[in-house]
Amino acid sequence: ISFSPRAKYLATAATDNRICIWDVTSRKLLNRYHGSSYALCLAWVPDFEGHLLCGMLDGYVVSLTFTPKTIRARGLVVHTSAVEAIAVLGTRVASGSRRELRVWEWQPGVGEKGRWSLIRELEEPSTGCHEDVSIAHVHWMTAGRLTRLAVVYVEHGVRIFDAKTWKCLQDRQHDKPIARADVSVDGEHLALANPLSGFGIYSLESGDLVRAFGHEVGHKRATPVKFIDSGKAIIGGTTVGEVNIWDIET
């Protein structure tokens, strides 16, 4: 699930290959898109309530534009395997698929599908040649003139890249697998969900653990985690039918 930039709409995706757009105020279904595969990740285009990028199981990125009465889909293959993570900043799109981590220049108004130009394919983490690599989350961070890209791997920790030089600034390993992740609005904290015990809040600057929250895990599956209330709290899902909210400061 993903809320639009001003929380006017909610996009949901499921394994039935459908992406649904809901009006938050009325709670009504506005539009529905049925794809050739299902979406693994969603990213709203900043400053546009009616534009959504969807990373699909078959390696496509589908660009959905909609109004309350219409919906239009345009797809482009950007990876040879499932698109596991996607993030948008202006005309730049970061996409992740297993070992592949790519940054694109995207001009949506050019041509039928928009113009996609590959800027950079970033280095992958150090692994054995037969070791599986999977990306849990990508996130753009801006502070003044500095732009960075945070990449969270399921088994290979967190890496942060300078978006100008593409140098890896930080490479931090974690002793537990990471199922889902989110970055606070101010860019100071990183929330990591692991399928074994719960959630951890980490400082992006130092990498130190700030708070840990345990809960009943149930089945060892990926559960979502999101910052809310301007980063003062997190909301986390479970596989036992519960949704929990934690205050980070208390």
C-alpha cells in the first residue's frame, strides 16, 4: 500500500495482478488496473496526486496516470527479473532487482512511454558468486545540496550512495535479515523490519540502534513498517492479524 503525496489517494496492490486506487476521504474505489503480473513496490511521483510508478514481478515498471474517472498505463522493461524496489526524486528513478541497482533519468512527457535513460548501474554488495541478493527498499534523501540514495538489502545490510559521485558512503551489515524498511521524513532515522522478532530504529548518520520494538511475529514473512506523525512514531504489521503503533520517543 502507498499513500499519495498529500494523502488524497491510497494505492493498493495484491497478488491477483490488480492495482487499486482509492479515495481516502470517501473510502471509495476510483480506479483499477489489471497487469500481466503483480506489483511488488509502488512509488508516487512527487507533487503529482495522479501519477504512480509500479515495480512489477516481470521486470516492468508501469506508469499509471489517472483522474477520478480514467486511468492510463504505460509499461517499460527496466530489469530482467522482478522489480523489488523503486523510488522517485524529480526526474530520477532508482530501481532495484536482485543484484541490479539502477538509476534512471526519466522524462514522463516525452513519447508514449516517456523517455528512460540509464544514468548509472551501481555496484552490488560483496557476496559469493552463487549467493542470492535481494533489495528490500530504496530511498532518496536530500539535505541542502546533498542528495543520497539509501539501499536496504534483505541479507546484505544498508548501503548509502552519494548521488553526485555515486561513491558508496556507508556500508553497514546487520545480523538479522531485513524484510521491509522506511526512512523518516527528516532523513535522520531508518526503520527496519525483520521477520524474526520485530522492528529496529537506527540512526542514519551513525548506524546506531535507537529503539527496538518486539512483537508476536507469527509466520516468518515480510511485514510492513512505516513512519507516521512526522517521524515520531512507526506503524507496523504482523502475520497474526494485528497492526501496532509505537511512539519512538517514549
